[in-house]
Amino acid sequence: MNLEEYVRQIKDQVDLLDFIGKYVALKRAGRNWLGLCPFHAEKTPSFTVSEEKGIFFCFGCHAGGDLITFVQQFEHLEFREAVEFLGEKAGLPPLDWGGEKSRHLSGPKEDIKALLSFARDYYRQQYQKHPEAQAYMQRRGIQESVTDCYQLGYAPSMDTQLPALLKKQGFDLSLCLHVGLLLKDTQGNYFPYFRDRILFPILTSGQALIGFGGRAVGESTQPKYLNSPEHSLFQKGKHLFGLSQAKKDMKNDDQLIIVEGYMDVISLAQNGFSNVCASLGTAFTADQAKLAFKHSSRIVFCYDNDIAGIQAARRAIDMVLAMKMMCKVIALPSDCKDPDDFIRQQGREAWQKLCDNALMPWDYIWKDLWNHVQTKDPMLVENVITKMLNKISEDRDLMLSEPILKQIALDTGVSLRVLNDRFQRIQKNTYRTKTAMVRKKRPVCNIPSEDGEKILLKALIEKNDPSFHQMVFSRITESDFGQKEHQKLFIFLKEEFNKVGYLLVKELLVRINDEDMKCLLSELFLIEESFYNDTAVLECMLKTEENKNRKQSILQLSEQIIQAEKQGKLDLSKQLREELKRIV
């Protein structure tokens, strides 16, 4: 029996509604069932289950998928572990994974997972064998229960046995070089990549081990922090250290605090604050922001209290605001260099107070700017006011700008009325500039909107009409979609249709291996029916055709203008430019 057939049998034997109902109190809501989401804290139910389609989706945190996805996310299991767990529940015999060719299970990625798992066990044993490593963590105030929770290990300074041990276990040494367990000198000798370091296993949010972060124990060991090199499973800008542990703590309070260092996470966890993760020693990236907001709607940054840390926090704020999301920032007192330093000096209650008094983004930025005005010279004051007004003019939310304008007035002595007048003038100019830029850069051939894209995708999966599918796939391509995740799903649906000549909902869920795509599919299934109807679909199709024709006209006119100008036909060129201006 292959994997797809095995998964089908699981879903036939294990009822999705009954299974989820053991974890979530569900109430009927029309054709679906509704309850409080088990993946984030909420007061109003937004977790929806469709018994008919065999899927769930939370409209609050956007977790979604099928029975296997639910088990993966709730029990923190890998795909294979979830299948085996449910297979046992269904009373099925174990699946023979040895012959399974699924991309979930075979190939180099599985070899890397096995190698990293072996390395983690090895480093854990070394931690237990080396008193100096344990003494280092004890000096930092970290107890054994926390080192066990985060599975911390130790790479000895004079480790001569690791290369031979890896070879004896049958691991490919070139793969060991690739994932950063070994290095190789010019004579061809292998030696450990990590030496004299506390090792922090880096996990995905689903608890899959993908790499290590190392913190130097001895003062002479440089650099202080060293991560595994990036490889096929590990791109450090896409993950957050400690997120898998933080998720458990966030079931009661969905606030997620993002710090810089591994020891910040561990030290805060030691003091009872496990809702913390770190950005792996890299600048906070868009991928990390998306990952964080997938698990929490209340993101709080607390970076190191030095120039680099403050600048990193400013960049993170800018990124989050550009994504139309909201965050807060903890401002450490001047005598504390990082969260680890603060919690060790001042304790739990002081840290909780800092969290409760976290600043809104504009307040944090203004505080930083104002603190740098040493002499309060009128020219310097004017300069920082202008900087701040320009900054907050980028956000058109007046409710957020009003409190910071009052704070600026209070700090500088400039009247609030004058600041409001200046702010409104700057905001109008900023809006005009942005509007002009949007018009200039607006894509010509996209489906009208994100909702329009979803309407078309929902129609493709809901309509049991191969002729409709054929018509859409012949007239629309993935390039007509502005959202990348929508492009990926469209390509998948088209490939599936070309294989078998039809699209069936339950078959799609079995075949999709991409968790993000499965989540999007679940969302589309559960969007209200009023969102999509034949008229809306037709309007989207016509608009797309109109956009394509418009783009073709623009290209033709552009070519004609070039030819007319080359031939010196300036009157014709002028006419063509007027026509082009009318179309654009």
C-alpha cells in the first residue's frame, strides 16, 4: 500500500469532527462547526471545521489543513510521525516506509535529519560528561530542567573522536561538512566545526531539528556566537530559535517576545517566561515576521541595548509596519545590556512590568531620537521633530499618530496645534507622492484584487465542471496572480487537472505536500459561499481578459512610437503617445 492510499484509509476510519472534538469544544454553525482555536488565545471563536470536506481553518491565526495537519500542529509531530500516530488510531497495520518514494520521506533531507539527530544526542552526552560546560550554565543561573527542555549540548574544545564516530555510524563525511558538523584541513584531515561551545539545537516550529547555534564558553574562543552553515533544511532567515517551545506557552497568552540571543531565550525561560524566541543572530527578516505573526498577533521586540541592537529594532519595526502589522518594543534601562542581563539583575516582576509597559513603535523611535539630542539646541530639536513627523507620516492611522504628537509636544515644548498643522501638511504631500508612485508602478495584467484571485481559485476547487476548468486554464496563467501563494496553488491545480482531467476536493488534500498550500486550500474551502458566485467569477475572468488586451495594446503602441520616432514622424508619434496616455 502506498502513502496516498494509506492516508485515504486513515481519513475513512478516523472522523475529523470526532477527533478534533476531543481537543476543542465545537458548536454547529450552519454547515460547519465552530470553536475556540487551540493554536492561539482568542475570546471569540474563529476555528472552523468542515465535516463534509474534511478540513479545518482558523480565521484568526490562519492555521488550517486536514486531519494529518491538525495532529502535526497540535501534537508537534513530523508528517511521518503524524501518519503513524493516526494509522494506529485507525487500527491499520504499520506502513512500510522503506519502499515509500514520497518526498516526505526519502532522499538527502532524510539523511540530514538522521545525521543532525545523532549529533544532538552526541552533544547532549558531551554536556553531561564535561563539568566545565555545566558549571558555565550554572554561573549563568540556568538549571538542568531548562537545559533539558531546550536539549542543550556541548562541543568539547579538544574533540578528536567525533569524525571517527560519524564515519563508524555510516554517515557520509561530505554531508557532515555540508551541514556544519565537520571541517576539513588542507591535508584532508577532518575535525569538529563546533569547539568549546554550548550548543543550542535549532528546531522548526513543528519541532524538526535543522541545525545548531553555538555560544563560546571560553573567552578566547571566537566568534562568540557561531551558527550551523545554511543547507537544504536550514536557512537562518526563515526560522526563530525557541519558537517550538514558545508555542506551548502561548496557548494561554499569545504574546510572543523576539530577542537577539540564544541565552536571552534560555535565561527568560529559566525565570518562567517561555513565550520568547530569537532571530538566530541575523537581522529580522520578512520570512521571520510572517512566521511570528502566523503564531501570534502580539509581537514584542526586545533587542540588545547597544547601537547595533537599537538599529536592529528600528529595522524590524519598519518591516512590520510595512507589512501592515503591529508590534511593540521593550526599551531596556540604560544600565542593562540585554534581556538576559536584565532578568538576572532585576528579576521576574521587573521583567513582567517591562513587558506590560512595552512601547508602541512610534514611541520607541521617538524616545531613541530624543535621547540623542544632548544639548537641546533649537536646530537639533527642529531636526529630530522633522525626522519624526516624516516618519509617522508614512502611516495614515491617525489614532496611532495622535499620542506620539502629544509626547513630542510635551518633550520639546512645541505646541500641539503647530505640530498637528505640520504633520497634516507632510502627510498630504507623502500621500500624493505615494499615490503617484502607485499609479506609475501599478501592474497592468493582474487579476483585479487579492479577493478576485481567491474567487477564481475557489471556483476552480468548488465547481465540479471539467469544461469550466479547461476554460480557465486555457485563458489564465499563473502570471495573472499577484500573490505568490496563489500562483503556487494555481500551478498545482492546473498540473492535477492535466493529469486526470478533473479536480476532486478530497483527492487534492491527499496529494498536497506543501503545508502552506494545504492551509490556503482549507481557507478557500471555508470562505462563505456569498463570497463567490458565478457573476463574481465571470467579472474576474472578463477583467483579466480586459487587462491582457490592455497590456497587448500598450506593447503595440510602444513599438509603434519607437518606429515613428526613428522615421522622424513626430506628428504620428505625438498622436500615438496621446493614445497610450489614454489607455494607461
